[in-house]
Amino acid sequence: MKLDWHWDFAFEVLPRLLWATVNTLTAAGAGYAIALVLGLILALAQRTNWRALTVIVRECVEFIRSTPLVLQVFFVFYVGPQFGINLSPWTSGLAAIGIHYSAYLSEVYRSGIDAVPRGQWEACRALNLPLRKKYLRIILPQALVPAVPGMGNYLVGIFKDTPILSVIGVAELMQMANTIGSENYRFLEPFTLVALIFLFISLPAAGLVKLFERRLRLAMGL
Amino acid sequence: MVRFLNVNKDYGKLSVIHQLDFDVAEGEMVTIIGPSGSGKTTVLRILMTLEPISGGVIYVNGKPLTHMAKAGVLVPADERHFRQMRSSIGMCFQHFNLFPHMTALQNCMEGPVQVLGLAKKEARERSEELLTMVGMIDKKDQHPSRLSGGQQQRVAIARALAMRPKVMLFDEVTSALDPEVIGEVTNVIRKLVAEHNLTMLMVTHQMGFARDISDRVCFFYGGKIEEEGSPHDLFENPQRDRTRQFLSAVKEAY
Ligand SMILES: Nc1ncnc2c1ncn2[C@@H]1O[C@H](COP(=O)(O)OP(=O)(O)OP(=O)(O)O)[C@@H](O)[C@H]1O
Ligand SMILES: [Mg+2]
């Protein structure tokens, strides 16, 4: 079998793909931002003295983690309207992907918080630090540094999962490649380019996360 | 200043403190000695409100520690009462528990600024004064990971003192230290005893230090005070068999 690769076609479609890459990055970034904040809320909610809340949040996190992302995307987009929640593909996609990854990130935060030695909590109490300051100034800074590699993995993960948003018509990279392919009856070049774009972004991202972690440790004197 | 009345502490079925009656007067330095598992640490942790008690009442400065008076009866205290009571008590731990992401100075300033609401400048002055007192002023900008155990413990003492407690608790503050740096920490405590009118409660395994420095020594056994007295009486002329056994066992070990 002969590889029928057309360079001119590849270059012709590249700008459209790069343009769609911006959308992909936006989706990944916004989804990740939602996941970072919501994940922290979910993690902290599980540390309250309010048993019922803890159990409910725990079960929700379990539920989200054990159902496929694509199902959650469909759910928000197609089932949401039945409950009067009409969201655009973009908003549904971001909400779904943000909620999905917040469940994973909450577990990363949780293990980070659990790893803060008991002596630190006791020192906070001996100094009489109020709850909010205890978390913001003492516990979370120590919990987040070891959590950075795990958080980084999910950053790359969320980026690689953005193609799922194409199922509800978000104009991200995958959707664009598909459109280009159907228009021209040629799929080899667009899909190969998509693969390369993902590779060129994912690989350095992992390295940057490592570098960031090391910098952070140094800056905090850990 | 501190009064335990019939205090019990259980962990499940295990009774760790048993009907303890115990008084510490204002400005008094009391050391607690005793075999491992006799409840020495537990007494301090209860006072610091790190552990709830199972029965009895504790008074600090005339006020109940874990209870509050409501319509004439004592009810379990709420967080506000705890916070108020805790403000007169400071504690130093065996493993220092400094905040690793803060410098020595920041560790000392954290409480005064965040809890007492002092201005940064004032908190800094207070902290620097205390770091000077413990001999750590030249290392004030170092993080704990760059300090030796003895240095960390001295910073921890300064951090606790920066809150201006009336009662200081020391739980085996030299146990995790190399022998050659124990002196730098005990010297700080000696200085505190000599120059400040703090009420101090100290658990230690260093009998020589306990004897030099204490107004009173309590020998704990099985969650109770088996014997107490002046350092001279307790070490030279112990009345109880268990005290004698313990003291001779310790003497052999050191
Ligand atoms: N969180 C806990 N849960 C269950 N048992 C505990 C707990 N903390 C302490 N204990 C038990 O309480 C008893 C007294 O402990 P404590 O730490 O007060 O002893 P100690 O006199 O300080 O001993 P050491 O000299 O070894 O420090 C021990 O038998 C210990 O096993
Ligand atoms: Mg102990």
C-alpha cells in the first residue's frame, strides 16, 4: 500500500486547523479553570463536620468518576433542556468537562490535604488560627505543592478529552478536521495534523508542569 | 492558674487519664515525669484543647476550659469559648511543627498578625525580639528545612511566646534532638523560668533538667499522679515504690 500524502493539501488546511486549536485550548483552559475551583470546593466539602453533606458530595464524586465523560456531555446538552436548562454547545461542553474533571481534581486535593502532617493541624490549633486562615495560609499551600504533578496530569487529560465536545458540535480541532475531511474526501492529512498538534502541545506541557513544581518547591522553601 | 478536677480521658475502652486532680499555681514551673504511656502527653494535649475530655472539669485562670456557664449550669463549650480559652495557652511540640513554607520570622509573625490582629510592624518587632531572646535572630529569614532540630525548636518556642500566653506547655521538646543541641533548647527554657513569670507545664525525660528547673515534679503512673513534690524530695527521697523503680530505671538508662 502506498502512502498517498499530499503536502499542498496539508498546508492548505493547516491554518483552519490551527484556528480550531485556539478553540480547543480555550475549551481545555476554561474547563480546567472550572475543574480547579469546583474540585477544591468538592474536596473541602468533604472535610466539614456536616456528615450528610460529606456523604452526598462523596457519592456525587464517585458517580461522576464512574460514568463516561461523553455521556455527561450528552446529558447536559440534550437532557438539560427537559429541566429548563438550555445551554449552548460551548457552555454545555465546558460545564460537563469542568464538572467531570472537578471530581478527579477533588481527589487530588483530598489526598494532598490528607498528606499534611497532623502536627501542622495541631500547630494551627495551638496558635488559635481560625478555620479560613488555617486552610488558606497553612494547609492548602502545603497540600497543593505535592498535588501539582497530579493536577498537571489532569491538565493534559482534559486537553486530550476536548475532542469529545465535537459530539455536540463544538468547533474544536477534531470537529474541524472532520469537516475538512468530509468536504474534500481526504482524511489522512487533517487527522494526522490533529495528532501532531496534540503531541506538540501535550509533550512540553508535561515538562512545564515538572519545572513549575520544582520552582514552586524552591519558592516555598520546601 | 490551671486546675484539673476529677478529669477522665478515655480512648474507647482504654482509660488514659483516671480521676485526675491536679493544680498548677500562677508562675509555677511544674514538670511531669513518668513511664511511657502514663498519660503525660495526654494531659498537655487536653489542656491545649487538642483532645476532648471524657469527664470532669478543667479550670484555666478561673474559667472552665471545655465548658461554659449557661444559666448557671456548665454546658459543653462552643468554638468561640474554646478560642477565647486557647488564647491564654501556648504549646511546644516534640517535633516542633513549624510551618515549612514560612521563614522563622514569618512563623513567629503568623499568630500575632492573623489571630491577634497586630499590625505587621508591631508583630515583626515582637517576633524579632523573641528570636533574639532564643538566639535565632541571625537565621530569621531561613525556612525550617534549613535549620537544625535545636534551631527549629527554639523558633517554635519563640512562635508560641509571640502569642503572649499565660500558660506554656512543653511536651518533650528535647526528645527529638541530637544530644549536643539539647543544651541550646534547655537554656532557653531556663531563661524563661528566670526572667518571666510564665506558668509552665513541662513533660520531660531529662531528670537532671527537671530537677534543676522545676518548682514541683509530678510522677505520673497509669493516668494518675502517683507522687509529687519538690524536686529535692521527689528525686532524693521518693516515697512510693513505683517512683523509686522508675527513677532507678531511668538512672541506669542515662
Ligand atoms: N489517639 C489515641 N488513640 C488511642 N490511644 C491513644 C491515643 N493517644 C494516646 N493513646 C494512648 O494513651 C496512653 C497515654 O498516652 P500518652 O501519649 O499520654 O503517654 P506519654 O506518657 O506521653 O508517653 P510517652 O512517654 O511515650 O510520650 C497510651 O497508652 C497511648 O497508647
Ligand atoms: Mg508523650
